[in-house]
Amino acid sequence: MATAAQGSEIVVRLREKADGPLAPRLALKRPREVVRVALGRAPQDFLRMLSLLFPLCGTAHAVAGLRAVEAAAGLVPAPAHEQARDLVCLADAIAAHAWRCAFDWCALLDEPARPLQVAAARRATEGIARALYPDGDLLAPGGGRLAPGSGFAAYWDPVFRASASGLELDQRLVALRCALPAALAGAGAAWIPRIQAWFEVAAVQARADLDAALVALPALEGSSAAAAMQPAILADGEGEGRTHTARGELHYRVVLRAGLVVDCTLEAPIDRVFGAGGEACRWVAQLDRAARPEAAVRWVVAGLDPCAPLRIEDTETVHA
């Protein structure tokens, strides 16, 4: 699985008492200094770094950062720019859904991964950004030159539909439902419908993102906006930006000083779900009755849909 950021991972420790099982423990290891390497740069250089630091949802990170930079500098982009950015982030989300199906879900089912499916979805994200902003200035604070041109919707509609077809959501859900009971044996009757519902919610979100993208395509047909005139140095300030991802809303906060991004904090869906005290920690801690703890943990973590790799540490015996 690709990491949400360089060095991020989910670690689960499986321990057993000499006289019986002890609940597994989950921890999210997420190095906060990752974003620090992008600081001290001009906004557009900072934003380009974000798309490289977060390979799974890099476009969404860059757009959320862009909106935070604009808020800090007091720049208000035209509504058409916001619509275009939302569409690019929807394409990014569809690529993330493709990753989930092609790698995470296939791994649960002991099926070969489908990297070509993910590659096609990622090419679509890059391609639609270029189609909307032919000068490559999607990340220009205040807005680049938006010029999708005629035939935009007619070209991209079948591309998105093909991406969705490749997900094979209905078939994947059937296969997951069939394999789930064996993986969660012994954990308790309530676990099966609970985890099944998590996978179904993920499928619903994937379909919703596709539908939203298909609606946005004709709305942007023929839209245009000239590249915004920018001052040599953006005004000092602090601002927040948000955008949609496959797993929930992404939040950024940046500080501008003397035309440079000098501070940045972010909160991603993985932080809320897999952070200390989050939903994932609570559910994993209840898997002490599973006959196959490692398999059960893998299904629970996949059901909660992380964007970081999972590492399960060797079982150790704890003597009372």
C-alpha cells in the first residue's frame, strides 16, 4: 500500500497473556516533520512539494494547501476556479478509490493486485488538470488560466465512466462478504455486519464521487478565467484551506511571512480515524476473541480505510 506521507504507518502489536488473550493495540506513526521540508519556500514551490510528499492523494493536499495560502494572503479566486479545483480533487479521489480496490481489497482476498487500473486512474487525474489549465498553473494562488475548451465534457465523461467500471465495486463487495466470516471467526457475531457495512460505505462514497465528477464536467464546459495578476510578494497572514478526499475532508493551515510559507499544519482523515483514541484504536482493541487475530486486524483496518501501510508486530507473551 502507498503511504499517505513518507514514513507514515499503522502499527498493531499482538500480545498474549500466559493465561489468555490480551487485546491488540494500534498506533499511528505519522512523522509531523514531513511537511517541514517544504517550509521556507515560495507558495507555488511549497504546493508542488506537497503533491510529491503525499503520493496517494497529492493533488488534494496541494489544493487544500493552495486554498490555505490564498486565505492567508487575502486572495479570493473566481468561482470557476473553485469548481475546477473541486473536479480535479474528485478525480484524485476516484484514483484513491481505485487504489483501495486494486491493492487493499485484492490483498484481503488473496488476489493479484491490479496496478494498471490504478495507473489509468492517476493518468486521468493528471490529464484533467492539464485540460482545465493548459498552462500547467492549477496551483497558482488566485487562479491560473482556466480554459477547458469545447468538447471537454464529451471527452472526459467516458474516461471517468471507464475508471468506475474498472473498480468492479459490486463484484468486489460480493467477494468480500464471502471471505469475511472466515477472517473474523471467533470475534463475535456483531463483527460481520459491522465490517461489511464499512466496505459498503466505501463503495457508496466511490459512486458518489463519480456521480459528482460527471455532474461537474458539463458545468465547466466552456468556462474560462484569465490567470490572476499576483503581487511580487503575497501579503503576510494565516489561513486555512479544505478539500474533499476519498476518505473525508482534508484541512490545512499555513502562515505566510515575507512571501514565504513559514509554517504549516494539517489534519487528514487518517489522523481522525487512526490517531490516538480514534475509531480504529477502539475497534482493534476489541479483537481479543478472534481465532486469527492477525487476519481480523487486517480486515478491520482495511474496512476503516487507511492511506498508510499496516505493520503487525510479532506476537509476544506477557506473563502476569
